[in-house]
Amino acid sequence: MALNGGPQFKFTEAISLFVNCETQDEVDDLWERLAAGGTKQRCGWLKDKYGLSWQIIPSVLGEMLHDKDPGKSTKVMDAMLQMDKIDIHRLKQAYASSGARP
């Protein structure tokens, strides 16, 4: 349910909708459909044609960022910071490339 509070209330980045995706196909589909007429941004964020902010994030990102191996989570974070739409394959490559141990 949504309520239109009137033109005096504007969307800001103070609120965003978070979508947890399980597959790259889901990320790709939502990313393109929600960004149509809007603005694609960094790190899985976008604004739709109405100015509402969305975060389109694969669930595997959170799992990798919370790994006990700080080298792995750092590599994943560094990879993610280079992306607009999140690419699961590239995240997994970064995760696997870390030889660091806690």
C-alpha cells in the first residue's frame, strides 16, 4: 500500500526500497524495468521514473560481505564499488581471488 501525501512531499535518498534477488536474471530484469525512465546509479542503486530510490541487491552479496575472512569481504566490497548494476559472477570472482586469511 502506498499513500500520495501530495506535491509538498518529495522523494529523497532518505528512503529506498531494498529488493533481495536470488539470481542474476532477477537482478537484470528488475534493474532494467525499474530504471526505465529513471537513473541508474552505483552499487546496485537506481531511481525509478518517479524519483523513488531502489537497491537491487543479490542475496549472495550480503553472504560474501559477512565472510569471516576479511580479505574475501574486502575484495568483494572493492568489486561492488566498481559496479552500477551488481554482477554476481564478478562478485564471486573477487571472492575466490582472495588468498588472505584472518
